[in-house]
Amino acid sequence: MSGPTEPTSPSPLSLAIIALILLGLMLALLPLLHWQQAEIAQERSLSNLRRLADSLQLYAQDYDGCLMPPVEFRKEAPPLTWPVRAQGYLSSLPGLLDNPANPVSAAPKPLTDPTHRYRIPTSYALNRRFFGVFSKGPFSLDNLELPEQTVLLVEAGPMWSHTGRGTNRTPTPHSIARIDYGDTTDRVQGLVCYPSTHFGKMAVVAADGHAKSLRVAHYGPADGPHDSLYGRIGDDIYNWNGGHPNGLTDTPPHE
């Protein structure tokens, strides 16, 4: 009787072919994995924005329907930013103040405001129009006619050298950021304050608490005429009151 047959070792050529096939599969899966990671980051940021909006609404309930200023400057103390002011109302969820696609926590050194150099502890900027713009002091959420069309918070975080909209360039986050939202056309030292960090889209939350991802309509003059006070950010979300001055919602929006 003959003994058991010895197993044949794969030839070097077979091993090379198998390695090439596996490498091809890995390369084919990389874009899918990158897209999935980006989708997860976007959903996490939207979830953060909803939670933050809930926290700010709870704060407003205790202060006659009014929000805090984005930052309060004090004579003998460091500036008081809105995340610090709202600390008692925020959940303890890890990463709540971070946009995973543009996190402050990943910066090599603490982010600071470009003008006053106070620390920026969050990737999200509070709409400054709720305090000191239309009247002295706060504007009550209860008096806002179209909260579902008025932005409350936008993504900010480390400033980018480009908008992130319609580009495949890898961003280089800078060490400055804004705690307040002014307008998507704002630039500081040529840098974009509110980049589109999710494959060309930006996550925002409206004053009624609903969050969405949108394509920013106006980043500069090439995008057409734009009202920086009332104008549209994207979709049906505006800088203020659906594009209308207060009390004039029976007229067309400013844009």
C-alpha cells in the first residue's frame, strides 16, 4: 500500500496571483470604507447638534425664552463662551461639542479666537443674531416667527483654507476658530470660518431643534447676490426668520 500523499505547496506564481487579488479587493473597498466613515461622522454631528439645541432650549426656558450671547467679555475674568455658560444643561455624552469631521479635540494645540485669543472648546458656532443684533440684549426664542427656518448652530471648528464644497482637496485645519456664526461668506485671514466638512455639505440645526445636512448656497460672490443678515444658508434654512425681517413674513424672503 502506498503512503498518504504529501500536500503540494503553492507555487510562487500562485501566491503572487492570490496576493494581487487580495490587494485589488482591498483597494476596491477603501473608497467604500472612507464613505462609510464620512457618513458616520455626519450622523454623529447631526446627533450632537440636536442634543445641543435641546440643551439651549432648556437654558432659554429658565431665562425668559432667551439665549446667552455667544461670548461674554468680562473685565477681570476670561471671556465666557456659550458652551461654558450652558454647561449645566449639556449632556455628558463624550464628544458632544466635537464635529468628528473637523474636531477641536484633534488640534495639536488649543484652538483660539483669531481676534481675542480666548479658547474655542467646540466645533459648533451659535447664531449671533440671538443677542444684541436686532435689539440690545437677547432676542427671545418665543418671538421668533419661523424657528424651523432659522439657524441656531452651524458647524465651525478649525478654519479651512477652502470651503470644502465641491472639492476633493484634503483640508489643512488651522489653529483658529469662531464660537459665533455670522455668515457663510465670512473670512478671517483668508480662511473659511464655516467649512462644508461632509463631502461638500454642512450640518446645521434650526431654532426648532431639527438638524439637517445641506449644501451651502452662498460662499462668495460667484454664488450670486446674498443678504448676509437674513439670507439663505441652504435648502430652507436662513440666517434669520426664514429670510424675513421680524413681523414681515407676509412679504417674499430677502433671497
